[in-house]
Amino acid sequence: MIVMLLRVALCLVLASGPICATAAEIAGAPGLESFIDEMQKRHGFERAQLEKWFGSVSVRRDVISAMDRPAEALPWHKYRTLFVNADSIARGVEYYHRHASVLSRAEAVYGVAPEFVVAIIGVESRYGRQDGSHPVLDTLTTLAFHYPRRATFFRRELEHFLLLAREEGFDPASVKGSYAGAMGKAQFIASSYRAYAVDFDGDRRRDLIGSTDDAIGSVANYLHRHGWRPGGPVASDVRLLNDANVALAGGGPMPDMTIAEFYGNGVQAVRSGLNAGESAALHRLDGARAPVYRLGFHNFYVITRYNRSINYAMAVYELGNAIRLRIDGGA
């Protein structure tokens, strides 16, 4: 049985001192044995190979800790500085120029503004420089069997990951990624990798780890498949004329009112020229001194399909805009 083969390979140093996974902790993981049975029966994996992979898995306490304190939970004014700063903008402009032909081709194929493709890759992996340091097999196994709050989701991602490794021909034990199991320059989770990654460099592989072209094409394809509207607005600053209108910002990212309806409820756009019939959602952000209010349009909602955090989508919006301003200004 797999529980007899699993070994302990991890000893982390946390604030309270060294904490190692024990054999009992790993062996007692509920559902691992049935997961192996399912992968063998449903997908034709060899049991011996599965047991070999899982026999080398470590329970990652650092992953569990990181899941409980995501950066997206920071107040907006603190989160923003992580990604929208002079260095990130300058690197984004450099990245844009270096890969201009690929970005142009992606825009022609998928209709997505290249500055937002660049911004997503910038936020996700610092323009491909930080793909992640956590072994993905360890991460997904830990979250699937030792993180009950989201176990169902990560069990499904672990299944997708093993299928992806077989489809793309890589060793699942060799891949590193984020603390949530996202991979490569575009930081796709396994299910998104299988569904939306594209071979954009023509080598007959979808390689989000080694290929910048594939990463650019895949981000553009992801946004396109989720309904990106070429030339459409993303977000806009607004002012509230009445404190009672704060309640309008209590919903989710899905556009649910027209600009005309917001105007009628005391929400005043900072810039002119917005289409009164355009739908949007009102978002409240935690500014350093006072709340910041913005309308998020359909394309903003599409960005939240990549990451559901409003802070994340606003960082992509601001970084993309800053990159575009520098490009248009001749930087």
C-alpha cells in the first residue's frame, strides 16, 4: 500500500522552530489511496509509477501557511506597491519592446491589448523571472489531502496536473511553481494549463515554463476565451456624491448596472466619454488615507477570471496602463 511507502522528506523551520512532517501524518492522509486507485482505473496510470511519485512527496507546511495569508488580502494601498512601482513599470516596458512582435501577433489573433498581457505576466512571475520555488507535486498533494478547506478543488488540480504531465511529456516530480500549484511564466494552474495554454512558438509543445511565446499567447488566449472585448474599457475612477452610495460597491466583479444608472445614483465619473449604456460594477479599494472608488467594466471582470481578487485585477489594470503610457510616450 502507498501508505507503507511514503517517507518523510521535509523539515521546515517556522517561527516556532523546526517542524517536520511525521510518518503518521503522511500515512494518515485521507483519500490518497482512493485517489491512486482512481488515477489507475479512470486514466490508465501505472500504480507502481504513482506510488513512486507519491512515495517521494513531502507535506509542505509552508504551503499551508501561505494559503492562509495570501498577498491579495492586503489593503489595496499596500498590495499595489508590490506590483505597480517604478521598477515594475520599467521592466514591463523593456519586456514589451523585447517581445513586441509576439505581442503584436497575439493581439492580432486574440484581440487582447498587449499591455495587459504584459502586466499579467509581470504580476504573476515578474516577467518570467520568478516562476516559483515549490515542487508542484508536493504542493498539490499537501493541499489535496492536508488542507480540508479547499481539498476538493486541489484534489481535482492534482488529477489535472498528472494528466498534464503525461500529455506534455514532463516528469511531475521535476516541476516547481507557486504555493498554490500555479506554473510557469503565466502561472497557470493545471486545469487552466490544459484548457487554455497554446503552442505559440510552433514547436508542438505548450511550454509555459520555458517558452515566452507560449506564455504570451496563452495569457491572450485565456482572456479571449473568457470574453475579452477588443478596445473595450477596463476601469475608471469615480466619485461618490452621497455616502449612502457606498452600498453600491458591495457586490462582486460582474457588471450589474449601467453607467447611466450609476450616474442616477450619485456615482460621478472622473473622466468623460464613457458610454452611458456600458455596464459596470463599483469597487471600493482601501486607499492609504481614504477609500478609492472605481468602476470595473466587462474587461475588468474578464481579468478577474484569471484571479478573482479585485486587488489583483486593479494591479493589472494600473500596471498595464502605466506601461502603455510609457510606450506611447516613446519610452
